[in-house]
Amino acid sequence: MANLIVSNICNANCDFCFASSFLHKKMNLITQRFMSFEEIQFYMNLLDQSGVHDVRLLGGEPTLHPNFPEIITNIRSHQKHITIFTNGVLSEKVLQTLEDITPDVCSIILNMNAKILQDQIQIREKTLIRLGNKVISGYTITNPIFALDFLTQMIMDYSLQRVIRLGLALPILKKQNAALHPKQFPAAGHCLAEQSAITFQKGIRIEPDCGFVRCMFSENDFSILKEHNFHYVSCCSPVIDICTDGQILHCFALSEKYYEKFDQSMGILEIRKKFLERTKPWRFSGIYPECGTCSYKIRGECSGGCLSMIMSRFNPVGVSENL
Amino acid sequence: MEFFGYSFSKNLYWVNNKEGVVVVDDQHQRSYVLESAESVLWRLLINQIDAEAIVRQFSIIISVPEDQIMGKILSIIEGWKKNGLVERMNG
Ligand code: SF4
Ligand code: SF4
């Protein structure tokens, strides 16, 4: 799997956005709004060579790319599965492109708590009506107390796929974005267990994104979630981001520290391996002081949490560069 | 930061964990979990109090008499030097 960051711009303004600070900086430096079609073709060939079959299109808002339909056609000609992460404010041209493809070829993950304007909400509604069961709802937990009933209702009203892809608002290292604090995780975990009853009743499955940790759920909450079809995974494993200008990132959260300039001698999988090696020393710790001795971690049931959170716990010694 | 003729190496990061102080050597991509006496000494050194106070407080905290404490400190620092966490100051 690899992420192609095809757009450096976005038409929404989410305060929890992972990408915004990196993309703003990029726009200031190189003013390239989109990955060129030639670059995309180049990376598709590279992904072929590396045996990567899943391509995820991200941004900014990937559907703003002026060649979006051609990009989809190109990726499909490489027989790859496509996942699009979008805020759902889609143009007619993009909608037509996506109406023509089936969910087994392309998944559309729509960020349901994107901060969009009133007139954009109407456009998104059109998207939900026309794409219906092609859409998977994405939701980011930005507050430990949250409700999934409105989302459940939308899934039912628009006949969306009965899946919620649930993310945690995680911090960008050295930057300010609206993120949860590890101390808020247990409250968020408890709230999720409660909310899972609502989604389960409607046959909706919740799939967690990266950064979840085991101890955010009490034993009782964990068994409730299990009963409610929540597939707990604790991972911090990068799906590397391929950006314009040949820049490759571990992930947006660590974009200030772990990035590489693309180098012909290395395949995508080697670059990912290199990131994993470079981040390994930090992974012995976790988001809490007790992670190093935690039985969940020892048993492999928890990764220790988001590396960006882990690294921000550390203090530099003397003249070390500030994290 | 100087102490007893040594200084910390570059690109080190540390955190207080339950198991002790964890140090990441970012340059060499290694991490170390310091033992309890090492963790105490590390914290005292990081706080940059003067050498005499470090010796006195370390001796009290780990219950080693003051006439033996310097040997203990130097042996810990020597171990850190082997692992590249500290360097000897020249001159
Ligand atoms: S490793 Fe850390 S975050 Fe994970 S369950 Fe244990 S204490 Fe919690
Ligand atoms: S550091 Fe890990 S958990 Fe955090 S955003 Fe990146 S991949 Fe996800």
C-alpha cells in the first residue's frame, strides 16, 4: 500500500488535519498545487516494480486535481485497487468518474467531520445521494466525548456502506493541530464502547485507524466493543506518503522529521523499511511512562501508540536539535 | 553541558519511564533503558546542579558513602562512554 499525495491544496479547513501544515509549507516553497500527471505515471511504474497493489489518493483534497478522471483511468490500467480520501465536495466531472466504478475497484472514504461551508454541505449531499453505497464514512475523534448517532443516521439515510473508519486526532510532531491528549484516551475509549451499541444495532462495523491503544478500553468496554464487532488493532505502521517533488514521508504526523528525497536506487518498500529502522529506537517507549513494562505491549496487543505522541514526550539533551 | 570531565553526546533524547530513564541516541538509532542508579545520576546531571551537590545527593539517594560515591559515578559514566552517550572533554 502507498499513499499518493496528488493535491497540495484543499477546499475544507479541518483543525485536526494532519496534512495542512506540511502542505502549507510545501505550497510556500514550491507553489506546485498538484502532482503532475507524468509524476503519477512514474510512481505507478515504480509501484508496479515494488509489487504494491493498493494505491490511496490523498491531499489536500485529491479530487481537486484537474486530471482526476485520467488519474483514475491510469491507476486502473495498472490493475491496482484505489482508495480515495475525500471531503465529499465533488465536482460533476469527479462524480461522474466515481459513479462509473464499483467498490471492489475503488473505495471512497468520505471524511464526515470535515469542516466545510454551508454551500459545500449541499454539494456533499449530492455526492452522498449519487455515490451511496460506494461511500465508506470516515470519522475523526477530536473530543473524548463524541456521538456517532448522526453518522449512523446518515449511513442509513443515504444507504452508505455499513462501515465507519474511525480515526483519532493525533498530533503532528513540532506543530500545532487539534489533537487528543493521551490522558483523554480512556474517556474516548469508554465513549466509543457506548456508541458502538448504536452502530451495532444498525449492522454498522467500526474499523479503527492507526494510533489506538489497548489500555484506552477497560476490560468491560473492550468486551462490549468485541461483541459489537469492533476489530481492535493497535498499529503505528506507516503507509508511506509520496508527495510532489519526489518527497517521501513516514506519515504526515512525522513529516518534520522522517522524510526522504526519492532516490532511483531504492524501491518504495526499501524506503519504508528504512523509516521503520530509523524510528525503531523510539518504539521501545510508548505514549505513557508505563508502556515499557506493560503486559499488553509485551504480548504484542499494543504498539505503545502513535510515534508522534511518543516522541513528543522526550526531552532533548543539551545541544540536541529540538524534536 | 560538562560534568566530571565529560559531556553528553549530540542528538540524545530522554524521557522518564516507569522502568527508568530511557535515552534515545537518534544519530546511531539506538535506545537505552538506564538502571535505577544510572537514572538517578542522569536526572541529577540533566538538572545541572553543581558537581558537589550532585555527589552529595547521589550518595544520599543510592545510599553509598561519600568516600565511595565518586568511584560509582565514574564507573557509570564510563559505561555511558562505551555506549556513546557521553564523550570525554579535551583539555
Ligand atoms: S503499551 Fe502503553 S498505551 Fe499500550 S496498553 Fe500498554 S500502557 Fe497502554
Ligand atoms: S506516527 Fe504512527 S500512529 Fe502516528 S500518525 Fe504516523 S503512522 Fe499513525
